[in-house]
Amino acid sequence: MNIKNLVFDMGNVLIHYNASHYVEKYAADKADWPILLQEVFQSVEWIRMDHGTITEEEAVKACCKRLPPRLHKTAAQLYAHWNEDIPPIAGMEALIVRAKAAGYGIYLLSNTSVRYHNFRKNIPALTHFDGEFISADCHLLKPDPAIFDAFCAHFSLQPTECLFIDDLAMNVYGAQCAQMQGIVFYGDVAQLETKLKDYGVNLPAVQEVTL
């Protein structure tokens, strides 16, 4: 294998994303947690925002039509503030810095809404990336192989030279259908580094890199 580029998902790869945590944070009554999780984060509108086919304002309005009036404010708060609680995955930035030092191209490919452009500054690891490609901008969604094709075309990359890392197996399969290699990330950065070696990606020792 001749891997030249590492392509990372964002949620639960670069940062922690926990919809249940956000619901519990903004809704005081536990009895409301299931419906808010369902009607906000598990809704068609949430997917459509990632697809770039609906605005956040439109999504909030549609969501509130399915919720009792007492939950409208909470739903709006969830849409507006969930991204304020996105701590980094421990150890991932350091791994990326080492990969960058080894000469690999570092890219982002994520299903996310246009809100990303407002909160990306709060993800330190992105300062090391060579390019970012999000679903809402291209109106395509993982795991559709078309988004991987569009990503490679946009950055003039060969798919067979790209290794995609995502926390969802279905998205890794989509990458494989587009001729990329892929690794499912289960939250363990040390385990990820071991898997990278299976693809010929050997990173320099920590002491050899300035973090």
C-alpha cells in the first residue's frame, strides 16, 4: 500500500460528540430527554442540515411543531449551543502532528452543518490540516461513495492513496466503495496507531516531533 493522505472524520474522532449529554445539560426534566433526543438530534431535519438542504432556522421551526410549547426554548438552545461542548479526543492532535511531520497529507471529511464554519476555530487539531471538506457545503452525505469521490476530486487526490478514519463502520464502507482504505476508530488513539501500521503508516516517535 502507498498511503499518502490520512482523512479524518470529526465527531468522536477529533472531538467528543454526545447528543444525550447535550439534552441532559439543557433539559431539567429527565422525562423530556427522550423526546428531545429524538426530535432534535435524531430528526430528519438534523440530517438535512448536514446535507445542506435546510437552514438551522427552518430546522428549529419544524422541530418545534412536533414538541409541546414548553420545550420550544430548550430545543432552540440545543440547536444553538450544542457545539460549545466539544472537547478534543485525548491524544488525537498529537498523533496528527506526528503524521504531518512524517509527510502525510491531513484532511477532514465530515457530515456536519454549515454551523461548522463558526465552531471550527474551537478544534485545535484543525490547525494542522491541509484541507477540510464538509457535507453541507457539497450537498452530499457519508456513507454515499459520491462524497468521497467529490472529496478526492476537490483536492486532486488519488483515492487509493487515502486512508479514511471514522467512528462509524458504514462510513468506512462508503470510503472503501470509493476505492479508499478505511479504519473504524473506537476511541482508542493507541489502537489507531497500531492499525495505521498495518497500512504502512509509521509515525515518528513523540520526542522527534515538536507538538
